[in-house]
Amino acid sequence: MRFTSNKRRRVPSVIIVSLIDVLLVVLIFLMVTTTAKKVETTFKLNLPDSKQAKPGASDTKQMSILVTASFPYFFIGDKAVTFDKLQAEMTEAVKNDPQLRVSIKADKAAPFGEIVKLIDASKAAQVGSLNFVTEKVVKP
């Protein structure tokens, strides 16, 4: 019994054209399903309520500081900073403008100790005014 034949077999070849087609379809699928959008940093702060809240006046001499409930606690604009960096930036800003207004947006769940440290740092830097941003209570 002979199970093998003496015929010379052809070496199998890979059909590269169909492979390129499949890869092109996968590439198009990935390009369509992924979105190219600008990454924008946003913070969801649950601001405390106040009955006396007033709309803030826009002023070019204002520094806005966010205090969040999780580490890192401090943000200047959308940039996370350490407490030491925050102190240095406040001191530098006061040197440039002695009437600097600092507005603080603190989350309800933010550690109170971090807020007190921020108040002490603003007093040490001798800022012009320190304001806390709240939300006005809307009566139903």
C-alpha cells in the first residue's frame, strides 16, 4: 500500500491582495468608529448653596482656583497644581497685581482642611480680595 504519491507538490502561496483588502476594511472601520475630538478638561463641582449669591463681575485681575474632593485638590484654571506651586503662583500674581481677586470654587465634599490651607496661603500672599463661588438657591 502506498499512501504517498510521487507527484511534486506546489509550494503554497499567500494571496496578499485579499489580505490587503481585509486590512483596509479594518482600518476604515477603526477610523469611522473612533472620534477625533478635542480633549477638554471639565470638572463637575457640587458647589454649596447660598441665599445671598450674586453673579460675579468679570474682571481681568482675577485668579480662579478650584478645590476638588479628590487628589490633586487644587487646580488653577484646568491645570492641577500642588499646594506649594499654588502658593508660589499666588505670590507671583500678587507681585504683578496687588489688587488681585482670587475666586475659589470648592466642591461640597472637598476636605475643609485644604480650603483652610488655601485661605492661609492667600493671606500670606496678601491677595486683594478672596471670594467663594456658590450657587444661588432657587425657590420652587
